[in-house]
Amino acid sequence: MVGIFLYASYFLCLIKCTPSPELSVKSFWHKAKWAIGVVSNPRGIGTEWQIRNLPRFSRKDKGYIPSRSAFLVQRIAGFVCFYLFSWAYPQLLALLPLRVENFESSKLRLFSLSTGELLVRVYYAVDAFQLLYIGHNTLHWLVSAIAVLLGDSPERWPPLFGDIRDAYTLRRFWGKFWHGLVYKAFISNAAFISRKVLRIPERTKLDRWAITFFAFCLSAFVHVVGDRVAGSPCSSAPICVLYIRFGLAVVFEDAVQALYLRYFPQSDGKTKGNQGWKVVGYVWTLAFFSWSISNMFFAYVGCNSEDS
């Protein structure tokens, strides 16, 4: 519900999305079709408000659009693979020697972790994201295949997620790899808070950082409301803290990169082309997710243990 409100704010108040004059004289059903097309296209594909960094069909050929037959084969095969993996994953997970009680003593420790404790933290981070990745992709590939079978264009159904190889910073993980279904809802309203409420000058570093932080605060609020609506008996504080940490961590890494470039300027003004920095970035991104997500998980484990 909160997400719907944020998108309504974006469409009606911020960009004032209105139909063309020609549509105003057409029937109710034409108007309804236009409205449904707007609200069912959160990434703005093919519109002037299309999200930045929309994933492409090919990493090498940026203009590549698959034929209808190639698209259907890819999406149907992908759906079957994702569905089978979703079915097999719980069985495979049961074979792993991961038991919560083995790690409760290290909930709040950041350093001096054993190899097993370190691996379980990495596992929880990867597990949390792969469940969302598989779930979202399975549904998206099924719906896109049905839409194209019914006559829609493959061009309107680009991949939902980007290339994981681009996720060598937290910002690039969320901005280039992760799905953009809620990008406009969060960023546009966060920009309103930064520029209209706080009067921060546009397109400055402070504006960029404020938008980032407030976007994750909005995301935290959405997840807290979802937690409450789902009837969770546990406190919503851990998931709220998690998303605020994400926002602060992205701002922190932006500041570190800006500081580095100030004292060690690069020829292109960036560090993204340096393979060594990419390795550092991958390690940083995985380490932060492993620490922050396992902290949230252990907080909920404690809640469940107390309830039982």
C-alpha cells in the first residue's frame, strides 16, 4: 500500500502524468487502457521517464533485441529452470549443516570469527538475495512469455535484473544489478524531500547523498509496514535498521571514492576501469551484505527463540 502511495505521488504530483489530448476524446476503455499501461510499467519502458540503467538483452550488443521465437524459447526455458531450482532448493538446504544454535554466541561479534561463522554469514547474505532473485525472475519470465505469446513486443520486456558483474559497489548493486521496479517511487520522492523540503541545491554531492539516504529510509518504512501487515510477532527494528544501514553505507562508499579521487586523481576522473579496484569493490560489497544481513537474521532468531 505504501509503495502504491509513493508511485501515485510520483505519477500525479511530481511528473503530473497525463494522457495525450487525442485520448481525452476517446472512450472510457481507451483511457482505462492508458492508465493500466502506466501503472503496470513501473520501470517506464519506452517512455520519457524510463529508468536509467535499464538492463539490456545482450552485454556485448547494446542494441540487440531477440526475435519473438528466440525470446519465447529463452523465457520459457528460464522459467522452467528457475521453477525447478525453487523446488529443489529446500531439499538441498536440508543437507547443509547450518544450525542457528551453532552461531548464537557470535551474533554481535564482527571480528575473530571462525571459518564456519564467516561462511554462514556469507551464506545468509547470498541466500537472502537469491531467493528474491529467483522468485522475481520466475514470475517475470512467465508473465513476459505470456505477454509476447499474446502479441506484445519482446522489446517491452527487457531482463528484470542486470549483470552481477557490474555489482562491485553497493551503489552499482542497487542501481545496475538489482531490479528497478521501485526505483522511481523511492528516488523521485526522496529527491522531493532533498530539494523541495530541505532546499538542498540540485545535482550537488550533498543532494546525491541525501536522495540516496532518504530513498533507503522510504524503503525501510515500506518494509516495516509490510512486516506489520504480515503479522510478524517480532520487532520491525532489525529490518528498519538494515535498510538505513544500506543508505548510510552507499553514502560512505561515495564519500570514500570522492576523497580518493581528490588526492589521487585518475585520468578519466573515475576508478571503475581499474581491475584491482573492482576486486576490492566485490570484497567490500559481499562483506557488507554478509555482516548487515546476518545481523538482521540473528536478531529475528533471538525473537523467535524467545517466543518459543
